[in-house]
Amino acid sequence: MPGERSRSLYEEALGLFPGGVNSPVRAAVKPYPFYVSRAEGPYIYTVDGERLIDYVLAYGPLFLGHRHPRVLEAVREQLEKGWLYGTPTELEVALAKKILRYYHPGGMVRFVNTGTEATMTAIRLARGYTGRKYIVKFNGCYHGAHDSVLVGAGSAAAEYGVPTSLGVPEEVARLTLVARYNDLESVERIMRQYGDQVAAIIVEPVAGNAGVIPPKPGFLKGLRELADRYGALLIMDEVITGFRLGLGGAQEYYGVRGDLTTLGKIVGGGFPIGVVAGPREIMEKLTPSGRVFNAGTFNAHPVTMAAGLATIEVLETGEPYRVAREAASRLVKALEDLISRYSVKATVNHVENMFQVFFVDGDVSSPEDAARSNRELYARLHEELLRRGVFIAPSQMEAVFTSAAHTREVVDETIEALEEAFKRLGEQ
Ligand SMILES: *Cc1c(COP(=O)(O)O)cnc(C)c1O
């Protein structure tokens, strides 16, 4: 558990940052967040002298694990040459070519700094390109922290969006129509009524911000057809799944293509990044070739470009996918065995190298199902694991990730911790 040094830092932080942190999920680690001194491979080392096996991995970016030597070398090399020029580099050309090869052959890219900026820019671009104002998103899907997408948490049905945050004007939220994930009927209803005014449907191809919820067979294909039928763009928000479900992300994995792709997280190698990618015809509407505005002091930051490029080169060997997949399968199997051994009402959702356990009776095929799960039990599992040196997502609504650094020995140790944690849960 977090120790004294973390506790006193957090107490100080409570006076410096709203809620003591700089991004809300970090405060979900109870009783207080641990502070990190360094990290390497699958491990995080805390200021309290603890070593934790990390299955959070900064909420997605660190698919190679912490401090991967190839990424470190690329970043060091770039730092020696200076780190920000405000003018283009060879690195951005190389990284764009890599991304386009897997996502939009013959297309174009705009580099920004976060997933939030990527979806904000993609939505503006869709509106600018189609001349329409509505967007359709899914209840429980997360696309970052800007106004248009902070809509639709807890909405029970397809309807005009209700803001999820104070400060989002009703007039803005109303332009976001909220459908249900894995429920094509709910999208069709919206499209029948608003279809000719919908600029884009934006979706997480695997819902990864409501635990892990894979798309039902036919769901993504159905979205593709509805977008085409009504002349709307389909934005595949692959900020989590991009380069995670394979080099070509969820679009390759499920065989359904979006008109625009947003990327982030893994593709920056652990440095801040967002990417909008798509066909030339649409992308050229962005400034300066077109009139849909986007700009950024840090866009295509050389250090990020170097880290991203090194990361993709390692991913191209295929080895990281093999290791991460095996780690996840073994952990999921262990969890399922424990769930049946202790007769716990729970289910595990799993896609390749991301999974989540939900303490609920029955399947979880929508964010609404996920919301019914027993979060208190999940919090106890999280706490019991943390006590035993294993860090999983502190919230049920996040994913558990494996990485290229989660070798057999690391997973063996984790399975032991899982067994002890379930034993404790069973006793109480
Ligand atoms: C994390 C995430 C974002 C936002 O990315 P940031 O870099 O945190 O702004 C957008 N979409 C999805 C699917 C995400 O998981």
C-alpha cells in the first residue's frame, strides 16, 4: 500500500491541485495515490520503496512497458540535437508514412498533442467537410475532454445529448446525439430523424473507457453502412486500440474502415501525441491547405516523433504482440478459474491484450451493463492486489492492459497475487 512519503505528498498536493491530482482517475487510487520515483519494464517503483507490477501502463500508451531501451535511445539522440524547432523535421515525414501505411494508404496525417485534440480536430473536420452540424456518439464511449464529446454519460436512450460536465452549454451538447453502443437500432432511429444533418458518427471500435466491451459481430459494419447511407463520416477513435490490436488497430482486426481515424497513446511511445488520419480529399480541408482550422505550437514534437517511430519499429517485429497477448490470455484464464472456484458473480471481457473483470451477473455487452457491476467489489480487488504489489486500473471503467514487458515470470507472480486476493475477497 502507498506509504508515508506518498501520503505527505498527497496531502500537500490537495492544497495545490483540484482534488490533489492533474487528471481525475489518478485520485481513484485509495486511500491516496502512490507517488512514483522511477519505472522500468513491467515495474513501477514508488517513493515509498515499493515495487509494483504495472497493468495500467499510464492508461494505455506504454505498450512496450516502461523505459524501453530502443525508445530511450531514440529520445536521447533527439535531445542531443535540440528538442523543438517550430519547423518541420524528417522524423514527422517518417512517422506519417508508417501510420498511413497501416491506416490510410495514400492519405494524410495531422499530428497534434493529445487524443482530446485529435477527436476535436476530426469532428471539426467532419463538420467542415460535410457542411453539417450534428455528431452521433455512444453512451459510455470517451473521446477526450472537449465540449462536443462530454455528452452522453448515463443517458438511457438515444436522444439529444445532456452534458456530462458543468460548463458545457446546452446549445453545444444538443448537437451531440447519443446512441447506445452495440445497439444498431438506436443509431438507425437517430439517423432516420437527423441523418441528413449528421456530420459524423464517432465510435471507439472496442469500448475501452467503460471497462472493455468488444463490438458485437456486425455492429461496426452496420455503422459503416449507416454512415454511407446518410452521407455522414465514420470516425474510428482508435486512441486506445490503434497499434494495440495489431499494427492496423481495430480497423484491421475487425475488417471495418472509418473515413477518419484518430490515434494517440501508443503511437507517441509514451510522449504526448494525437493523430488525425484520413484520405487526402478530406484531410486537405485542414489549414493551411483548407479552411478547417487547426494549429499547435507543439504539433509533431520532434521528441514524440522519435519515440513514436522507435516504438512502431519494435512493434513491427511482432514480438510485443505475442508477449502481450500471451500475458493477457493467461491472466484472463486465471481470473475465470478463480471466479468459478469461489463462485463469484463476475465476468471477464477480453480482446487480445486488454481485459476487464466485471462483478455482475450475466454478460457485459454495453456500457449500461458495465454500470450495473459491483464497483465496491472491484475496488476491493484493486486494493488487495495493490497490497500484493500488483497495480490494475483503479476504476472498473478502465481497461487492464498487458505489454511487451509482461513476461511469463511476471505473469506467474501476478497470478499468485490474484489467488491470494480472491481468497481474501472470498473470506470477507
Ligand atoms: C484516452 C482517450 C482519448 C483522449 O486522449 P488524451 O490523450 O487523454 O486527450 C480519446 N479517445 C479515446 C478512445 C481514449 O481512450
